[in-house]
Amino acid sequence: MPKSKSKSKVPVSPRPRVPASGQASQRRPVSPSSLVAVLMGSKSDWDVMRAASQTLKDFGVPHESHVMSAHRTPTDAAEFAANADARGIEVIIGAAGGAAHLAGVLAAHTTLPVLGVPMTSALNGLDSLLSTVQMPGGIPVGTLAIGKAGATNAALLAIAILANSRPELKKKLRDFRAEQEKKIRATTLD
């Protein structure tokens, strides 16, 4: 990922933080300094969503990861989204397979940017993609690619959103892109 000389962490949100309230916060340990929340519908999604977490970690972005379901724990998902802004979260990444309503449910309960990552499922992820991307007008979800590429790009898009108000993060993102360009230009074929 980014080749930065300093391993400095990205500063937390300048907005005042208040503790989350409700059942979700009592059952789930949350970080008081996270800028991004990575949520997934089931533990099996972690194999893919670990890429988002690792990308955020590589850029020094404070984040937290949780499992919650739009269908099995709908109150937890709604409360988490409703309280995220007050806790200082600035971007939410929601991943789910099948009916894939997690990102949409989260977006319905917050005005924060919500990025959706469809998981591979019974229909090779096409069902998840359509469930995530087909949101009604007025409740946007930025939908990324199916699977690991989508997880990585969701983290990079979250970083780009945060970088609008954090010059040091913008520099890390520019350095990352320059390194990608350098690698491609150095590529040779046998």
C-alpha cells in the first residue's frame, strides 16, 4: 500500500464526540476514535472485508469492523447507523450477500456516506450487486464491485472522502496512486 516515511495516524474527526446509546452500543464494543465503520452481514464476509480493513490500516485510518445483519439484527443495524455521526464516524462501509439490504438499511438511518460492497452469493454476486445498487431515489448508497476488489475500493473511496479535509491523507492517497502507476509502467511481459 502507501509507501510513507511516517506511520502517522490520520487525525480523528474535529467534531465533538458523544457516546452512542441504545442496545447496539451495549452489546458491541466500539472505538471512540474511529472515522470509518466496516459492517458486514455475517462472519463469512470477513474473508473478503478484511481487505477493506487492511487498506484502511495501511493508510493509518482509525476504523472498526462489526457483524450485523439487516434481517437478523435490524435494530442493531439501525441504531448503529443512527448513532454513527454523533460518535465521529464519517463513512460507513456495508457489505452483504444475497438480498444484501445492509448498506441500504444503514443509509436509511444516517446522512453519512454509505458505501456498499456486494458479496459473492448464490448467483455469483449478481443478486447482491442489484440489491445494493438499486436504491430508491433519495437514499443513496455508493456501490462498489462484487467481492475483494469492491472491499479494497470501498476503503480507498472512504479514504478519498476523508482526504478532502485531511491534507496528510490526501498526500498518502496521491503517493499510493503514483506507486501503482510506477508498478504498471515497470511491468514487462515474458
